[in-house]
Amino acid sequence: MDRRTKDPLRILAPNPSPLTGPGTTTFLLGQAQVAVIDPGPDDPGHLDAIVQAGQGRISHILVTHAHLDHSGGARRLSDMTGAPILAYGDALSGRSPMMQRLADQGVGGGEGLDLSFAPDIRLRDGDVVQGDGWQLLALHTPGHAGGHLSLLWDDQIFCGDLVMGWSSTIISPPDGDLGDYLRSLDRLAQSRPRRLLPAHGDPIEDPLARLSDLAAHRRQRSAQILAALRDGPADAATLAARIYEVAPALMPAATRNVLAHLLALADLGAVTSLDPLGPGTRFMSL
């Protein structure tokens, strides 16, 4: 870490994609005791780079959420360094009651879930993790994933996948929950951070404006879905095809986002389902 600018060391994993942008950013924080935040995928070259940068001083491995591009390399890195893994829980932790009911009814999500992930230490909202010269406050910020954590470091926040500068995050039920997501955006805004440090893309230097834009984007998307439903009942895939202009490879992710909006709108009483809940459920406006 550069103590003059309070910038953590950034190591970019070699996993660029339409959903990860340039790849997963692994952050290293501290000197005498080094915290690794989001070790990234289980890529030997990337993990070797983390170990080399840590110079034998890695003392904590923190994971914002159990997706393979964030947590996949955590256990191997722990074996390499002896450092414990800290996270909210496993890949299924933190789901809201409604999302758990959906999962129990067979509504599948699971994109990128690291089902083998198990932290050594579970962190809860408000827990503090500290080392020599640094301190992190755990903030439970579900929305992208039920067990998603953000980490407040002085006036900056490591925000995982909750907020990105280059794109909005995917919300895929039952792992993602739009209502939780909007509440988590508000939670970060209430912290009034100077800067956000996402795991994908560049730091966000105007956090409050970005958080406001993301919330407005979701409200606009909900309005588009309600307008589209005026033409008659439709399922998420049909609505996504009407609303989104994206490459075919991204249409499944767009469909999951639309399903998240439909479920949130149903919870608010703005729409109702015509079939048992699932990816193909048809909804109509009220």
C-alpha cells in the first residue's frame, strides 16, 4: 500500500469477460500484516503473483462473496500462505426468506456460484477485522448475492460486485434480490464514502453520483417492464428480448435481471404471476 495516497495494491486476474470486464481485481492492504481482498479465480499464475506481492506477510484473506471469480482461489491461497479465509458464509448464505422459498420451489440461479466455498471465519454485519496499520468494517450488502459483504476502510469501501463503474451488476434470483440490492446501495450512500473500490473496473471517484445513477437505472428498468406488460402477460425472457439490446451471449443474464425486477414488482403488488414461480413464469400488470 502507498501510505501517501492510501491506495491498496491492485493485481488484475487474467479472467476478462463480458460479465467481469477487464477481470477480477485482487486488493492487497497493509505492510507488516497484509490483507488480501477477493483472491479471484483459482488461477496458479494469479495466485503466485499475490503471494509474491505479499512478501510472506499475508495474514487475512477476505472474500466479498462466493462467486468463482472472487472466491475460487481462496482455499489454495490459504494453503500457500497459512492465512485464514473470512467471509459472510458459503455460496447459499444470506438469502432473503422470499428467495429461499424460490430456491426451495426449484427456481434455479447459480451463475458462477462457488458451491465448494467455506470460510474459516464467518463475518457478520458490523464485525471489525484489523491488522497492523489497517482496519476493515464488514457491511452486509446483499443484492448481487445474499452473502455479499462490502468492507469499509476509513473513507473508502471495497464493494465487490455490488457497484461497478463500467456496468450495472447482474441480479439473478434466488441468489440476487433487487429489493436487497436497492437497500444496499442506500446503505453505501449513507456511509458517504470518498471512493468506492469495486472488484471489476476502475475505482469510482464520485460514489454518491454513481450510487444514485444505479438506483435510477433500476427504477427506469422497472418502468420499462411495466410498460411492456401493458401489451399483455409475458415471461422474463420475452420481456428481456423487448427491452434489452445486447449480444445474444448476454441475453440469459438480461433475462435473469428482468426476473429479479418482476419478483420485486410482485412483492410490491404492481404485478402478479399467472404460473408457479420459475424462470418461465408469466406475469401481468395490475
